Amino acid sequence: MFTNLSATARAVTFYVMAFTMCVVLALTWPNGEAAAVFAMVTPLLSVLVMQLVVTRDGWRRSGWTPLGLGRLGTRRWPVAVVTPVSVLLVSEAVLRLTGLTGWHLPAGADSVAMLVDLPVMLVFVFFEEIGWRGYLGPLLASTGRRVPHLLTGLLHGIWHLPLVFFATGGYLTEGNRWIIVPVFLAVLTCAGQVYGWLREVSGSVYPVVIMHTAFNMGLTVAVASTATDSPDAVAALGREAGVVTLVAVAAAALWTSTRRPPAPVGTTPTTVPTATPVGAPVR
């Protein structure tokens, strides 16, 4: 359909689609929590439209290569788990030491629910990350921008805003939003650097899916395992939009920004999909 679109045009088109679908969900879905879950599918849907309809790169096997689906990247799975768990441990330790939270043993049913949530969360995070770090990130990197990972993270954060401001009980419901939201955007911007670095050095989107899932599930466990009388203070200091979390994630982002080893042997550089000439072999 539009096989000669530039990387910037592809990135903008993809993002407008994903953001628009998120807005529609936030405005029309009666349950904000459900809207937040189903919104995670919008990046995948946008990728499918881009690949199969707009650029038609997805009709060739080689058109999916830049999305990082061909390698598992298992060597990076440990760091994908340890990094978010470490960030959350720092955040929860500060909340505990300041007396803002106390231990709360989850009920048996809650524990079972969290175990069931894990594979479900893994699938939905994959739907999300195939868009952000699978499709959008490499496109932005191919344009030569200086901070493509940070930009991807910021755009990822902005995509959440319809759920924050329009959905009923959808996202970031505790704390002063005019304080929480800027910190949340900063956290996801810095996280974009960490996710992007992991995507880059592994040559795969799967370690990023694992890291994102580990953070989400770790946050779920932290909330279920603690009690507080000051939810607004907890939201401002720790968890996903807290100052302590921001400092920890920013430190991880700074560390990864100084370490850019070459892609592992056997990976394909993350470049923009291009049309395969007629008669050329598809690898």
C-alpha cells in the first residue's frame, strides 16, 4: 500500500493508531481496570495494521525480522528479572523504613490469583512490547535520533495518559495526579532506556517482555503483601510513580547508557523493513 514510507512516517502512523485506540477504550469502556488491560492489545493491533495493510512488510518473512521475534535472547533473561525486582525491593524497603507500609499476608485466594495472573500478564505484555520495543523502538533508532530509547519510553508513558485522565478507576488512582503523572512519565522515559538497551544487546524482544512482566508482577505482589494508612504518600514515594522508583530506574538507565556492546553473533540489526525485490530470496 505505502511501501516507501520513511521510518519517521511509519513511527508516527503506528503511534497515532495505538494512541487513538487507547483514547477510545478509555472513553467508552465502563470499567477502567478492564480498559487498562485491553489497551495493552492496541500496540499489537497497530503493528498488524502497519505490517499487513499499510506497508505490507508483514506478508514477507523478512518483514518481521526487525521486530526481534526470531531469537529468544535467553542469556539476558536473568538480568531481565533481577533488574526490576531490585528496583522494587529498593522502593519497598524505603516505604517500609519510613513506616508508610506494613506487612500484610495475602489471602490464599489472592495468592492463587497472582499465580494465574502471571501467564496472562506475560501474554498481554508481549502484545504491548511487540509494539513499543519490537516495532517503534527500532524505527526511531534507524532515524539517527540521539536518544531513541528515551523517546520510545516517553511515548510509551504518554500512551497511558488517556487511561489516567479519562477511564474510571483505570490507572494511577492514588495521589495528586499533577505530581504523580510527571514522575510516572519520567519513570517510563528512563525505563525506555533500560528496555531499549536490553532489546539492543539481546537482539530479541522477549527479554524485554520478561523484564516488563517482572516489574508488573512484582508491583502486584508488593501491593498485595503490604498495607498502608497513607496511600497517597505511598504513591508519591514508591511504587510505579514514586520518587524512589524514579531514582532507582534513572540509575539503571544511566548504567545501561554507558554499556553498548555489539549485538550477539547471529542477530540481525534492527533496521527498518524494506521491500524485497521481485525474485530475490527471502531469508
